[in-house]
Amino acid sequence: MKRFTILAAAISLLMSLALPIAVAAPSLGSKCNREGEVAHMSQLLICAKVGKVLKYVAATPDAIGAPSRPSAVVPAKNVDPTVLKAFTSFNHSACTQPHQHIVMTYLTSPNYSQNMVDGQKALLEKAASCYDAYFDRQININVVMATEKDYDFLAAQKTNGQPVFDDIRLRWLKFMTGRITPVQGKLGGTFAGSAGWNPATDSGWLILLDATANKTPDPHVASHEFVHVLQSFSKSVFFPNYGDGSSEVDYVNMPPWFWEGTAELFSYDSISSQPGYLTLYMAETRMQGRQGPNQNKISTPAALVTTMQELKSSPNGQSNMLSYALGSQVCEYILATYGYSKYWQIMKNAGQFKNFDENIKSAIGLTQDELFLKSAPFVLSQWKLS
Ligand SMILES: [Zn+2]
């Protein structure tokens, strides 16, 4: 009898251990305990108050910040301290001021709807304000907005009598316009962007490609591409081909994880009106790593270092996705820990050092591998939420 009791107790203990795990698997509409908790299943979910009950609701980019769903944001008290610092370190007030140095020329295709043009312009003008202080002289940027029908339009664009896009960039445009063309009613992708610096015209260029079916712009692409203009400008003196559509993309002085991670982080930071939105957006960014076969292996600091080392070498399908998804988390740690001006110092000095390790060693006293290890507790805590 006694043995039975012990066995029964053991079983009930096992059950009580197993139970929370089974109950905790979040799904759309299932109950949750902590407002603002973010979960990834087949989609991004957030724990929000629906009536008087806490439930998981879909947290799509469209829902983020939408005034009709004020509860679907991470409350300030539940924001991770590092994410909070990454939010407060970003110069949000600059984004509301007029810009002094940046002059944009808009080259818009007639196929790009007026609503899309207006939306993108608002986002680009805001981005110009956010990053105006990056430049100490007047900067011209040619912004091209086009659709899948506009390859010929793109090829015909000129600035100061010179083609805006060279042959290599045009090849990319041919590929991308093809990608956003519906095949049997289905879209391979709905938008794409690219940006860089053209030393021949001494101006930046920025492309926003959208399927004609798109009615409103993605909220972060304009700002993401804008950050690439800053990065390309930084490198232009020492890497004159960079950003000019060159095939000799030089990732030595700014590795892909920093290149894309910064663009993701800064763009999402710039459009977040409060830290709770940044939390959600960064969770959304991590979704891009979901398909990567390595994703679930990144659970220890050593595994993080190994994966980040892989991202430093030549890009492939997985490392492309992880440069955004994982790179942005390391970038978030840099911004939170060392601040905005140190961050800009790293970007501006990229061309001054033989390699990126020397650059960040000079700015923050760490090599990349040391940085990965130091950032690991934060990055892994965020990665677990993915
Ligand atoms: Zn990018």
C-alpha cells in the first residue's frame, strides 16, 4: 500500500511537471499569464488583454502600433532591460526635426500608386531626419520607386546625365522585378529594396520595389535601406566600388551580420514610439531565422560564437537569413551597452581599419568573438523567445 502511494505521488509529480509544458504551448486564442509575452509558433503571437482575459493574439507587423489594438504591445514594465536601453539610446527626437543635409530626388514610376508614394515619402523623410546628423555636408540621394512592371523604367533613370544603375545593379533589378511578379496569381515576394552609394555621381541611391498589389508600404524597409546609404557612404573613400553595384562586395570591413543587423535594428528602433513596440519588432526580425537549420542549435555561448563566425564568411541562404535575425540581436546589444555615438563611430570608421575586428577593438575594446561571448546572455535569452 505504501509503495502504491509513493508511486502515485511520483506519477502525480511527473504529471505536474509535464502539465505546465503542455499547457504553455501557445496558440492563437489560448490563455496566457503575462501581458506582452511574445511567442513564436507558426506566427508571431503576443499575450494581450481581450476583455478581461489574457489571450495570445496575432502580432503581425500590421497590428504593431495599430491604434485599434492598443493592448497588443509589450507593457513597459515587461520590456527586457537591454531592449529598453537599445530603445532609449537611439536618438528618437532627431526623427521629428527637419533635416538639413539630405536632399532627396524622387524618381517614381507611374505604376507606383499615389498612396504608396505618399506613404514611402513620409517614411523616407522621417529616416532623413533620424540620420541627418550622420553627414557633415549636403548629401543627395536618388530614390526610385517602382513595381514589377518597371524594369525598363529603372534602366532609363539618369542623374547628371549618368545612368543611376550600372549593369550589375540592373541584373539584380531584373531578378527582383521577376520575383515580385505574380505567377499564376501567387507572389514570390511582395517587396524588395536596395541602397548604396555611387562615387561616379557622388550621390546615394535607394530603390523601393513593390508589387502593384501592395496598398501600403512595409513600415521599415525605407529606413532599413536608408541605413545602407550611411554604411556605403562610410566606406566610399576606401572602397570606391562598394555600394555601386559592384560584384566585389567587400564584407571584410563590415561583415554581413553588422551590415544587415544594423539596418534591421535602426529601422525598427526609428519607427518604434515606445520600447514595447521595439520588443515586438525585434521578435518579428528573429522570425527570419526560423527556417535556418542551425536555429535550434544556438543555445550556448559557444554555439553563438560558431554561428556568428559562419556569418562572417561568404553568405549563403542560411547565413543571409541569420545575418538579419541573429545579427540584429548582437547589434541591439552593442547599441544598448555602448550607446549611439559609439555605434556611429564604428560605422563611420569602417573604412579606416584593416578589418572589422580592429575597428570594434578601437571603439569598444573587444574583438568580434569577444563581443559575441559578452552579448551571449542577452542574445540567447532573446533567441529562446523565437
Ligand atoms: Zn539590407
